[in-house]
Amino acid sequence: MNALKSIPVLVEAPATRDFCYQNTLPLLHEISHALRRLQQEQLPTTIDLNAIPFGPGDEQRLLEFLGRGEVSAHLEALGNSSVWESGYPGIWFIEHRNESGERVAFQMEITTLPAILATHPDDIAESLSSLQKALENPSLGHRIGD
Amino acid sequence: MDTNTKTLGEALRRNGVTRRGFLKFCTATASMMALPPSMVPAIAAALEQARRPSVIWLSFQECTGCTESLSRSHAPSLENLIFDHISLDYHHTLQVASGEAAEAAREAAMHANEGAYLVVVDGSIPLGNPGYSTIAGFSNLQTLEETVAGAVAVIAVGTCASFGGLPKAYPNPTGAVSVSDIVTDKPVINVPGCPPIPMVITGVLAHYLTFGTLPELDHYGRPKAFYGTSIHDRCYRRPFYDKGRFAHTFDDEGARKGWCLYKLGCKGPMTYNACATAKWNQGTSWPVESGHGCIGCAEPDFWDAGGFYNALSVPTGEISRNASYAIAAGVGVGAIAAGINQRTRNKAVRQHAEVTIEDLEKR
Amino acid sequence: MSERIVVDPITRIEGHLRIEAQMKGNRIEQAYSSGTMVRGIETILKGRDPRDAWAYAQRICGVCTLVHGIASIRAVEDALNYDIPKNAQLIRNLMIGAQYIHDHVMHFYHLHALDWVDVVSALKADPQATAELAQSLSSWPNSSPGYFADTRRRLADFVESGQLGIFANGYWGHPEYKLPPEANLMAVAHYLEALAWQREVVKLHTIFGGKNPHPNFLVGGVASPIDLNSDSAINARRLSQVQDVISRMRQFVDQVYLPDTLAIASFYKEWFKRGEGLGNFLCYGDLPATNMRDRDSFLFPPGVILDRDLSRVHEIDMHDKAQIQEYVAHSWYNYSTGKETGLHPYDGETQLDYTGPEPPFKQLQVEDPYSWIKSPRWRDKAMEVGPLSRVLLLYASGHEPTRELARFALAKLDLPIIALFSTLGRTAARTLESKLLADAMQGWFDDLVSNIKRGDTRTFNEALWDPSTWPETCQGAGFMEAPRGALGHWVVIRNGKIANYQAVVPSTWNAGPRDASGQSGAYEAALQDQHTLVDSSQPLEILRTIHSFDPCIACAVHLADEAGDELIKIQISG
Amino acid sequence: MNDAMDFLLWARGTAFDVALTIFIIGVIIRLFEILSLGRPRSLAEPKGNQLLPGMKSVISRTLPDNGTFKRQPLTVIAGYLFHIGLLISLLLFIPHIELFNATVGFGWPGLPNPIVDAATVIAITGLLAALWNRLTNPVMKLLSDKEDYLVWLLTFLPLLTGYLAYHRMIEPYPLALGLHILSIELLLILFPFTKLMHTFTLFLARWYNGAMSGFRGVQS
């Protein structure tokens, strides 16, 4: 374990954005088109990043390029999921992992708010009825799903 | 046996899966089936109604690599597949029961799900002699025909089941054939690869589970969603091919910098599979990323396609030897032709020289 | 009355195996092991480019997905006298080590465990008590009552669904299942955890070989270059992934696999008294610190142990035609020298000759040929190969860590060393060597890193890549210790093409039928060693002993050249 | 069902061997034949240098001349487009270079694929224009015989199949590649026995013409 650390690694900041594998650059163009669509026609776009033929390091470079913005959310349903807005507002990343922590989906949504974060109308209805029940008899208070 | 009582939607809800969880599940399913994210609502609607199909997995002339590959699947994982998605009622490598009890399980599943179960086959079927491969005293052909009779469809997993694979490689000592050579009255979906990418195996199962139908297939009976594009066209090293930058040997500068492996025999241009996007073992790497050219393992007869380290455009014969023979022969024949020419010419010249004014006047 | 019990298919193994047992009362008197599938890969290999051979050979088996690839490139390298760079040697060692640990853990949990673990009984377990049991055995973090309650609930849901899938028709409730419900539940939880774990650890193969199963190999080195400044090579990120895999392996072996083996074994001590059989053990040796010619640098020492005599290790030579021979007296092949004779693999010839009953059939004629597996012999003696052989050879050769580990395990179980010669001894040996290998892997990895640090990044030797540099004729033997035992590939190369190819694999040694002189193979002998069946319609005991060998039958089935070409015989130096 | 791969293997194997053999033997015979005819020894006193005018003629006749261009602009343009496009796609496409490398033992750098692709389109357009010209121009039509059309087709097919294969417009790919290779094999086989031989003889002929004029001291 120590041996690995003993490799002298000098981290150099890339002088230019290196998109040599060329799959990130077209993707960024696609994203910008999607963003325009969102702005002008209010049409959201979802891109399945698993379907993009990334070369080694491409995903890393894309994530670094887009950076992280103000919002991030954590979801616990059938394993963990993370949702975060990139440094470019309107561009979101959604990463789903299964119970063993393995990534099962990785998507980019160009939208105002990713659908998975919004509360489902049926849940609101259930929520309302159970809250009312709880108010009628506070000792029965419970959370949905238990 | 009261089997298919619960839909997947009910089962998930019973396990306390929330709507967000369900949406996530659908998203992952879409991604796994290589379907666009816009399909998620349709998948959600279909999954609500989906029931665990009975799956009978038959192994013939195989190496178990396909099953091993399935066990590497992470979305859904093999354990989720077994517990939640399908009822894997017969599978030599995984099932607990042996011998008669195992065969009884197969027969029970066939009975209870008559006309509705899926048969998965890995391995080719030897027709050279029924004794070349037997299970419980039955030849593979007998087992296949009997099991497929009541099936809704057959999924041929791996290149052996899909196209005959290694056993069928020249000179095909056991007379091995593919599933589709035998099963002609049922839909056969080919999921080739040696082994196939686990996501492709589960993706096809998921498609059937979700929609109750089979995915769209190409001319080789392969699901287009996974086999629609060549390795080469989706390869991250493709730009280097286009720019003319190649690794000339393993471990040279080009190899280290990740240049194109075409000259080292990469069969990416002729191979249709999802390795370049799905990659292997949870996106860890794939053959080209790890420095070895694609060997073309999802294509029919790739074993006989002319060597793994010869560039695709290079002819398979002994070119330089043939060419030198041809040159020698050409020179030989050419010299003779030239000799004949020379003689003709000399003769002509001679004859010409002999023409005198007198000769002409005689005419 | 004499009854013939037939178990076909033997499940939870690789390939197609049939066992027939001739009973005397409730005791197995004679056992017959039959491989029931053949493909003819050696025939297919003839005439091909030797540099391609690994890919064909590798497809002999997708479970031990690496071993035939390695044996094949070693055979070609031996024939050509081809040296490989140090990094390539270390990377190959790491890949072999990963194969072992992955294979052994999957064998234990997914193929073998359900012979000892009653899944249905696990439903009766108390999660609290299970948690206490688990915590008393190991510091593995997944051991809370809630965790086991979840597992139990999932299992209950599954059983209630009525579709038992792969668990249908198991011999549940068989009186030979002796674990308490809590131990059963813990084992079921670990069955599932091991499935997730194995997906992680095979990534080592993916990093170096591009995929698993069937990672890629290369004659002359490895295909993955090393360059710390490149994204597309083995770099610091890749190395740390490898380190992560090694750490996970060591943790799982130490905290789950080893404690579970000892815990389960402690309920089945009578299985340390039966199922050994031959008493002869063979090991080719493997895992060199330097190179394959330097046998002294091997982690696993080569040699043969006869009649359980650990005080004497006999030397083994793969090129010596008097030592290793294969017989086909009871196999569906022909020899031009006659069916009773034995042939060294260099002279190996085989013609498929099925003389068994016409399918469908009920019973094999065991006086006649009855298997697609040949019968290899060392100096005409039947041998057992595999983890038990290796551990015994390590023990006999005085390898201190092995002795210490064996002493520790035997002390825990309160058993003498002789207990290793048994069904569970074989299973325990597999666990012990996993522990040894997981630790060794860290050493190879550290060597690799320090080599890179010194500036040596070579992974491939181009010198003999071009076939025009090869001698007109040459031959070589590639050997390795596969997880299931001694594996050898023999290749004859003529004019740049394969003139002959032979593989003698671990399960051929173990699963082979009787030879010309009537000697049983290892499976057969083990089953004939004090096996009584509680219920002949549920022959759980047969499965236990057969599974303890970790059968790999696609490997075992012999596959050689149909025409039986005359070989050019040459002396191999060294 | 695996006919496509069998076809490709045959095209890359036996068929290629046969075609290459016929091509090599044929070309050598033709060259021997032509060269052995020799040149009549001129008894006249040389009035000038042969070498330079010979070379000059090779170059000048490779460049378009004004007269022809004015009379037949299409022939000239199409001809040039086609020849340049063909040479680029034939000699500077990397898989082709790999093939040469495997055949003759050496290679040379190639061009990026998009450029080669464009060159192929140009060559195909040039060939189509030439054909159109041949069919519509009365003089050309009169002059053309069956061999002209055959030669046109032999040249056109490799370009077309190559383009289709590269863009995967024929499925499956082994079939596309096999057809491409086969079309070239057809070209190779008929090459020595048709006008296609001009590939090897044109510079010879041009030099000869120029040299003759030089010998006589005439401006070529």
C-alpha cells in the first residue's frame, strides 16, 4: 500500500482543456443546444451518459469542465442516488447507485428541476391524508413508508 | 403451482419501494436496455404490469463463460435477477438440485408455464453424434427440442449458441450448430459475444420482462439496441484512426498513448457489439482500452476470420510468397513472350530488308 | 441387493458431469465418473497461429477463465524460448492470484455451500442470535440484527412467492444438514454478499485484460502498457484501483471466507474422515518470483507426494515421456497404438470414438468406455491435483506460513493433520491457500509499483513476435497451477503454425475414469472412500465430495487431434 | 447464415491469391512484350538532348493543355478529378497502406479519413461525369467501344463498394468488405489485358514522345 504512494506524482493543471478523445466536445455542443431549447421552448432534455462512448478520463474531464453548482441532493431509494446541478445552471447530473453501491444509471438532465426530485401528486395526496390522520390523533403519528 | 400472481409493481411496493425508487428503477432499466431516457414513462407503465417469467437455462457445448458473465451483471445484479425479476427454474451452474431432482424442476417449470416460459441456451449443439454431448442420458438435440416445444421464445446467449462459436470453428470436429439452425418455429434472439456483455443478457431479459415482447433484431437476429453500431464507430480511439495515428506494436509509444490498434489486428470495424459504450465489469475497461485489439467475438465465425493480430484489410494468404512466385512466373513467361516478339520483329526486319525496288516493281 | 444410483446432471459445477454409484446396501461400493460433453478444441487449434492459440484454449473454460490462456502462452513461450519483461510476469501473477481468490470464494459460496447450508432452515433463524454468531466469528461490518432480519425477510418473500427458481427441489430438510438456523442464515447472507463482492474483484482482470470472463493475453508479455502520463495505459489511477481490489480480497478472505469455512466445518467434523481416496498428490508448481524457468522461485513448489507420505517429495518433469501419460481404455477415444496403451502428451493422439449407449439412455456400460475424459497418470499412478495437493506440498516442503495457517485452522477445529486427507480437508485447503495468495498478491503489487518507480515500464518483448524469427520446428510445455490443480498445455509448432496441441487439465486428473489397469480416478476413489447414503433418492453425500473437488468438466474433457499426425520428435533443452 | 463471413474469407484468401497472381504475371508479360519491341535505332544525327525533353513531355502532358480544355472542358475536369481522387483514396487510405505493407513490406503515411472520404466522392463524381460525357457527346459515343465501358465499370466498382463499405451502407459489414475486395480483384485480373495498362505505360509513352522530339531538336 505504501509502495503505491511512493510513486512520485506531479499533478499539473492542464494548460488547455484536453478533449482529445473528441466525445466530450460534441456532447458539450449538444448540451448547449439543449439549453437553448430549454430557454426558448421550455423543453427539457435527458442524456444517458452511459450511452456515450467515453474514453478513459473523458467523464472526469466533462465533470471538471462543467463543475458543481449550488444545489445537490441525496436520495435513498433502492440504494443511493446523487443529484447535483453543474456549475452551469440548468444542467443537472443524476447518478443512481444500487444497494451494493454500483452505478446503475448516470444521466444528465437539462431542465429546471430533475423529475426525480419533484414530489409525485399521489404522494402529496397520501401525505395529506396521513398528516390529517396524525393531527386527529397525534399519538398515531407516523411517516409514510414505515 | 401458483406462480405468477404478483406483478413487479406490486412486488416492489410490497418491498417498500417508493415512487422515486420506482422511477429510479425505470431509469436504470431504460439505461440497461440501451433505450433512450424518453422511454422511461412507457417502461414505468409496462413494469407495473410485469410478471416474473419462468426461465429455463440450458447448457450444451459451452464453457460456462456466459453464466459467469451473467454473474458479473450489476444492473440488475444476478441476485436481484434471481430474487425479483425472473424465476430461474433450471440452470446447471446455479441451481441447488442435481440429477433427477434437477430434471424434475425443469419439467415442473415447463408444465406450469406451458407456452409462456423463456428458454435461454448457451453452447452449441453437436449433430455429429448424439453421444458428443448428453445430459441425464439425453442428447442435447433431444433436450433442446423437448424444452423448446412449450416455450414462448429462445434466447441464444453467447456466440456458440448464436452462431456455433468455437466448437463450429474449422474443422468443426463434432458437427456443432447454432440454436437457430434447429429452432425454426419459435422466435430466436441471438445475444452473441464470447461471452456477451452481462448488460446485454439482462437487457434482453428486461425487455421481455418489461414489454412482454422481444426487442427489435438485426439480420443476424441480434437486438439492434446493442448490436446496432460497430465497435469501431463508437471507439474512443476512432479519432486516432481517422488521423492516421496507430500503435505499431504492443508497448510502443502509440500503444501507451492510446492510439488506434487497427494495425495490431483490431477487428472493431467488423464487430457489432456494445463494448465501447457499455464496457466491461461496471464500466471498468474494455479490451481496446486495455491495449488489446478487439478479436471480433460477437461475429459469426470470428474464430476463422484470419488471425487476431492481422489487420482486417490484410489478405489471409501467404502474400509475399505468392507474389514472388507470380513475379518469377511472370518474368519467365514474359521473357518467352519477349523472345517470340523479338523473333517476329527480327523476321519482319529481315523481310523488310530484303524488299528491294526490284521486288516492288514486280508487283 | 445392489442398486445403481445415477446423478446426472451434477449441478453447481462447470460443465457436464455424470456420476454413477454402485451401491452395496447404503454404502457406495464402486463409483464411476463420466464427462458427457466433447468439443474437439485441440483439433480446432491445429494449423492456427500459435500467437492466437491462447484465445481458443481459454474458451476451454469460462470459469477458470484465465488459466488456459496463461498455460497456452507459456507453452508457446517455452517452445520459442521467449522471455517476458518483469512487469508482465508480475501482472500475470496478479491476474492468476485474482483468479484463484475469485474462483475459490465463488466455489465456496455459490457452488459448494448449499451442500452444507439449508436455505429453508435459515427462515427459522433469529436475526439477533445470527448477529451475535457473526460478531463472535469476525469483525466483518455487515453483522447487525437488522441486516440479518432484512436478509431473512427477503428470503421469506421469495419462498412465499412460490417460485423457488434455482432453490427448487434442493434436498432441504435432509438429515445430513446439521447447521443451526442462525449459521444457515449467516451463510445465505454471505452467499448474496459474495455475489456482489466477486463483481468488484474481477475488475483486476478487466484493468489488465480488458474484460472478464475471458480477459485478453499476449504471447511475449501483456497487452496493457504502463505509462503514468497516459490516460490510456496502466497509470496511477489504474494502480490504485488494483490496490483497492487486493485490499477487498484480503478483507473478504480474512473476515468472511476463512471464518465461515471454519464455522461451517466445525459442524461437519465427520467429513474430515472420508472422501480422500487416492493418497497421491501432484503439483506442477507456479507463481514465479522471477520467471518460469526458475522453479526455485515458485510460490507453489512442484512435486509429487505418494501414499500420504509427506516426508518425501518426488520430482516431476513435464517433458519426460515416462512420467505423464494419458490412457483411453475407458474413454471414448482411440489410439493408433492400441486402446490399452498410454501416451505422453507430445505423442498425444486422439480420435473421437463414441461407443456408449445411444441416447436416451438410463445407465452407462461401465465395463466399456464410459467418459469423454481421459485418464492421465504419473508413472502409471492415479493422482489428485488441486488445492489439497498444493497445500500438502507447501506443508511438506516446509513453507512456514502454510504450516502456521494449517496449525491454526486444525487447532480451531481440534483436528489432527491427517484430517486434511478428506472431503472437508480439500475444501479447507482451498480456503487456506486463498489466504496465502491474497497476501502474496500484495507483495507482487508492491514489486510492480517499485519496478515502475525505478523507471521500468516494459510490458512486452517484441523480439520474437514476428513468426519469421522462429525456428522451423519447435515444441514446448506450458504449465501452471490452476485453481483446480495442475494444468499443462503441450504445443508443437511447425513453419509458424500449430502442428499439434494437447492439454491435460486438473479435472482430467481428478475426474478421469478407470485406466487400463482398472485404477480409479480421484473422484471415483474419493466416493469409494467410506460413503454411505442416508437416502439414496437424495444423494447429498455424493454432491459434497464431488463438489469438494470443484469440478470443471469442460476443461477435463479431452479434445485432441483427430488425424493423429506423426509428430516430429525433438529434444527439449532445459 | 454465416455466408457473409465465408464470402469475406474467400475474398481475402483464395480469390485474392488468384487475382494477385494473374495481375502480376499479366503485367510482367505485357511489359516484356512492350519493352521487347524496342525502339528503331535512329540513324540520324541527334540534334538535341533526349533526356530533358522526355521529362518535360512527361510533365507537360500530365498538365492540362489549353486547346483540349477549350474543346472538351468536361473531359479534362472530370478526368483530373477522377484520377486525383482515385490516387488519394487508393494510396493514402490507411487500411490500403496496411495492405501494401503486408504485400510489399513497406508503407508510407496516410491521410486522415475525412480527406480520403472527400477524395472518394470526388473520384466517383468525376467518373460519373465522364460516363455522362461519353454517353451524351456524339463524338465520344462513337469512339467508345465495349472495352471502354468495361474499364469504366472496373474502376467505378471498387470506388463505389469502398465508399459503401466505409459508410456501412451495405449490411453486414463482412459482405460489404468482401464485395469491395472482390471488385478490386476483378480489376486486378482484367488490368493487364485492358486499357488499364496505361497506368504503367503512360509515362513510358510520354517520355518516348518527348525524347523523340528532343532527339530531332523539336520543341515538344
